[in-house]
Amino acid sequence: MRTEWYQRVMWKALRTLRTRTWVNDYNISASFHQPIPEPPFVLVGNHAHKLDPYFAGSLIAGPVIHYMANIDGVPPLQQRLAHLVAAYPKKKGVPDFEAVKRTFSLIRSGSAV
């Protein structure tokens, strides 16, 4: 698996159009103790807001980060559009081996997760 061209375009558009607004509206910032590594790497975050993946992705200039996301209870249109921002589904509250296999596949292919 690899990052598709349209995923890079979507993240570039989000970074260009939304980052400044999100920084101002939600008072977010990014500070790094070390430079962002070259992929593959795994980014683990404490998920506190539904927009956290977008916040992190817009503040990290560099590779597209593939996000494992719970899409249960998300409107169908949003479920279909999740792939545009490199999100892939996981089931909530139960072991989801397909999501784990996809994560390992992404890492093996050199992607950031």
C-alpha cells in the first residue's frame, strides 16, 4: 500500500486552507523535540477531539500520515470520503485484525501511520 496522489493533494489543500483557522479557533500548536523522521514511522496520539487527526496532519509538514479511524456511527458520505485523507477503518470496541494487518502493510510499504 502506498500514499495515493489524491491523498497528498487533499492534505496539501487542508494544510493550505484550514491550518491557520484551526490554530486560531482551537488554539493548537505543534512543538517537536526532534525532527519528524522519514517514513515509515508510527505516530501515537492521545485522541481528545474528533478533529485530532486533521490537526496533527495539518501541523506536520511532510509525509501524509495514514490514520486508523473508527468510522462506526459516521455518516455514510464521510465514510466514503475518509480514504481521501488516508484514513482507514477500524471497528470500535472489538479486536479488528484487518485494521492491524493494514497497519503493518502500510509500515512495510514505507508509509507513516
